[in-house]
Amino acid sequence: MQVTVKTFAQTREITGEDNIALNLSENSTIETVISQLKARSDKWALALEGSVLTACNQELCDPKTELSDGDELALFPPVTGG
């Protein structure tokens, strides 16, 4: 199956990538995607270090969420502010 990964803010700045098409095995989860991306390079490992907000098809979701063919996964760095 194929999913599209979109990155935003600091995650995009560190990796230099904003849209990625990934081929995954059936029953893959968001955790699976994050692990694969971290293994791609040191930049990805740094960008995804710590907590990452995830949204599947524009809805915030848990990293254990199972993905389906054609899903869009968005990765956001943690939000801080005051």
C-alpha cells in the first residue's frame, strides 16, 4: 500500500522534504512510518526525535493508528508557546 507523508514547520526545515510517497506493508501503523523515516538519515532521526504530533487524513491520531492505502499522514513537531 502507499501513503503520503507531509511534514511541517521544524520537521520540514530539518529534513528538507515536504511530501514523500512511501510504500508500506499491510497493517502498518504510524509508528512503523516514523521508525522507517528515522532510519533513512540522521536528519530524519533528529526531526522525529521526542514527541511528534500526527494526523491521518487531517484528523489528529495516535501513533498506533493503522494506516490504509492512500492515506495522508502529517507530521508536526511539538507545539510550544506562551
